[in-house]
Amino acid sequence: MSQFPAVKRVSPSPQNALASRVPADNQSGCTSSFREFRRMIGGMRKFARSKWALILLFIPLVIALAVTLPDTFGGGMSGGTLTKIGEREVKGTEVRAEIDRAIRRALIEEQKVISLAEAAQPGGLAERELLSMEYQDTVLAFADKMGIRASAETLKAYLERNQVLTNAFGKVDVASIRAEAQDRGISPLEFEQFLQDFLTQRYVEVAAFSAVNLPDVLSEPFIKYFGETRTLSLARPTPAGIAGVAPPTDADVEAWYNINKERFTQPERRRISALVYTPDDFLDQAPLTDEQVRAEYDASIKLYSTPETRDIVEYNGTDRNSVQGFIDLVMQGLTPEEALARSTGITPIERKVMPEQIEDENYRKFLFELPAGRVHNAPFQVTEGAPFQTALVKTITPGTPTPFEQAAEQVRRNLALPEASRLYEESAEPFRDAAGGQSLEEIGKQFGLPVYNLAPVNAQGRTANGDQAALLVANRDAMRDLFTLAPGQMTTVYEGDNQRSMFRLDEIVPSSILPLADVKDEVRQIVMAERQLAAMEAAANAMVTAVKGGAQFGAAATASKLEALPAITLTREGGQQIDQALVTAGFALKEGEVGLIRGSSGEAWVARVDAIIPATPESTALIRMQMGSQVNQSLQQDLAEVFQRGLQNEVEFKRNEEGITAFFKGMQPQDTAQ
């Protein structure tokens, strides 16, 4: 297992901090591949983003390695208790800190602004964080009661076995631990408590869920159904079969329209006006000088440049030991060329690469974070089963910067967005006040916003020509409300994803039938298509009759102007080489039966089932494996709810409902909190 300089740090995370993304403690350890290493690190990072993350990964070392680090964090967090579980407490300050981290992370990683008011909505980010922390403490309180506790020695072994915060020799790296603790502002004691909690929870969860397997009563019907294969003989329609179809006359078109005119009924539509704004509407209110924009451009020049190019050398070995031997020679002071001359089984591959040329995301990130001029200090595999290798970046050619004149607008926007987002949030209350009694035009004038007049739309947000009104489709609540209003009435104010809006119904356009003149070409095409499909069906039926009467399949196809195809063997999943509608219809026939089947466009084919083969042992094993993970995941989700309720019966679980309500209300702006 290799250790990469760029991935030593643990960063903040998602809702369930102690999710099973991180490997459970076990003696088998984990795979030595580069991919598995990065997966594990990724899991650690995600795991570390909760309240637990402030403490993870560094503590056991306090005891096991006798590392003495200064306790700079003080005594633990204080704050109102939202939930008491056994002797453990979920405090409001802890939940709020986790919410703030998630909001900052969304802004940095996704450029998404989430307000506290949005986070506090029912089912929102704040509630998810509270439920996640309650679940964690419920499991740990049960472990406390049962006397289950991970030891410091086990934690040290766990880190080394999974190659987290270790040096090139696979041992725990004290320098990395100290650096991470300093970055986090966390004391060694808190690190120790966290890691022990983490592994303790994993012990309880693994014990609870490891015995969940896919029952045979569920798997056998699926295996028989999806594991069966069939050999089909097929005959498809040809252009020759429809060559004699006569095009419809104007009289034919008019007659068809008169019978089917209801098909051209236009639904009721509504003409709507909208007032919409986003943080971008406040960008010009964030004062920035040209000097500030230029300074930001210079400081972040890589963001405004084409990708850099790197000249790299990949040293592939026959096995891990050969690569490690080469690395050891370089570490002793030899140049890569000298070490290569004294090594066996090492093949260097030089190439010039840009980021988009590296398919594996983890390897791409690794290569473009690797310092130039230094051979990486541990063997790794890019993918499972790939050769062991190490890498050297020889030179780095920076990308070409976008000229400042061309990038200035984007730089200015990036700089102004935080202030614009703040002004957007502060405008919520004045905008709602203005919405109480004024027209859209008056509100727009007050806030400097245009009123948009939209083309009439139906209940699905589509105009008469089929286009969708993106503004309305993205706001389903507004769509629903607008179709309950009378002309002249306005909606409430809607809060969306960095978008605030309100609407007015201007006019109801009644339902109508399009005249023949507007749809004549479309009707002509429909009539012609129907005639062609009818010709195909007649030819297919004639072939079916002939085959049932004893004619050879291919000869009957030729006589009916169809094309007989080579026999094909397939499962119910079909494949890219055949229309899935044909597969489904073919599997509805009995063995030896010949019949007409239809493709997804309605065209008539002829099929004969030549053989039905039950599931083989190989396909049975494959389907069982594929089903197992999916069904088990569903079962475990259901069991997890039962599991948590069961634990709550074993430990004292007491929620401070008034405190929780007050906590969420305190996160909302004054006008929505009342």
C-alpha cells in the first residue's frame, strides 16, 4: 500500500460521519492497490467531516507511541443539550459547527450558497446532521453499556494496516499526526476519544449486520427468470416490403383528421409574468477596484490558465519488491538513471501528459500534485491487477493564461460573489414586505428588477410549440399554485436554489383544437406511417402462416419480402445489438413457437424460439452476486431503522424537543422564525 504526499490530510465531511465507508478493523487489512488506497482515504475524508472528524485518525498514537502533544483545545464544547443518550449528549454547538462546515464546504466545492434558513427547513441539512449525530451516540451509548471499547493498540494497528498517516515504511508517521492535529486545533486526548469512538461504533455495526445475507426464497425466482437464455430466429421488415404503399391524397388526409382531430387538442394554457432575482443581481453592488481584480487574477493565475503539461517517467516493475528496490537506491542518493542501471525488472516509460489524458481520476490527481524532480517514495498500482510502479515528474510546463482582459469579468464575479450573496440574503425581508400589496411592476421598480412576461404554458410548463419554460419547470410549487389562481392574482414568494421569485397569472388561454391547416403536413406523415406499418404487419402475418404450414424460415421470409437474420442467443437483458422490445416479445413465446413481434417503433418482425436454456451455474453465481449487494443494501437500510429503535430501548434516549425547536428557529431569519 502506498502513501502519497497529496493525500495525507483528512478533510471535512457528509452526514453520517461513521458510515461504513471506512474499513472495519480486521486482520486481513486491505488491498495494496492504488485505487483501494485512495478509496480508503476518500472514505476517511468523508468520515472525518462530522463532529467526529475534528478528532479522527491521530490519537491512539498518544498512548501507543507515547507522543506528547500540548493540549491546546481546552475542555470540550459547551452548549445546550439537544439529546441525551445514556451518558452521552448531542449539543447544539456541535450540531451548529457541523452545519457551518457543511455550508462552507458547499460554497468552496460546489460554488453553492446555502443559507441557514434553508438548512433549518424540515428535512434539511440541519435536521440530517442532528439525526446522524443521534444515531452515532445511540450506538456508542449501547457500547458503553455493554463494555465494548476499542483499545489504543488496536487503533495503531488499524492505521498501519490501512496505511493512513504512515511513512514510506508503513509505520505511523508522528510528523503527519502533529501537522493534522495542528491544522484541526484538536488536542491529542480528543483525537484518542474520537478514534476509539469510531472503531467502537464499527464493531457494533459489523456485529449487527454481518449476518445479513440474501435469502434463497428471494434469489431463486430472479435467477431462473434472468438467468434463462434463448436462441431466436428473426426476420425483419425491409424497404421492399413497403415500396408499393401509396401516399395519401388530400382527401385521405382530411378524412383522417376529421376522425382523429381530438389528437390535436391544445390544453388550457396560462400566460404568466415573473419577478425573479439571484445573488448575481447584486454583483454590481460589491465595490471592487481594478487593482483588486488584477491582484486576484495574478494570485490565482492557474485558475485562469489552460491545463499545465507534465513530462513524467513511470517506472513499472515486475513486482512490488523490484519497484521498492529501485526506490531505495534513489533514496540512498543515486540519480534515477543510476538506480535504473543497477535495478532489474524495471521498465521506464516517458511521456508528456495533460490532465485530461489521464483517465483514472485518482491517478490524475496524484500525478498533478506530485512535486517535480523527486521519485515517489513507495510502490503503487493504478488499478487492481496493474503492474506495481512509481513515478517521477521531470518538468512542469505551466498552462497558457487567459489574457487578463478576457478573464477580468469572471475574476470580478468570483471576487464579488460572497458579498453579493450576503446582500441577497439581507434582501429577503424587504422583498417579502414589498410583496404584500404591490404589483410586480412596482416591486421590480423598487428593487431594480425586470418583470418577465412568459409565453402561455400548460400544466407541465410547455408552450404551444413544445418548449419548456425553465423558470417554471424548476419551481414546481409555483407551477402548482399558478394553476389554482384567477387572472390578476399573485403567488407567494418562493425561495429556491439561490433564487427568489414570485409570479402573477395574467390570462387563462382556453383549450382548443388546432385547425387542419396548421397540422396538415404532420397528418400526412402519420397516415403514411400507418399504411407502411399495416403493410409490414400483413407481410409478417403471411410469413408466420407459411412457417406454421411447414415452409422453411428463410424461404418464407424471402417470399414475404422480409430479411431472415442469423440466429441469436441472448438473455432477457438483450444488448445493444437488438431492440429491447423485440427481446421482451421473443421471451413471451414458447419453445418452437413462431409469431409476429413488434419493435419499439411498432414495426412488425417475425420470431421463432429455437431453444430455451435454463440458468447455468456460472450465470447463477453472477446473478446471485449482483443481486446480493442490491437486496442486502435495501434489507440493511430497513434493518438499520429497526436496529436504532432497538438500541434506543436499551439505553436512555431523551430528546429536548423544546430545545431542538428553539435551535432550528434560531437559525431562521426573523420573518420566517415567527
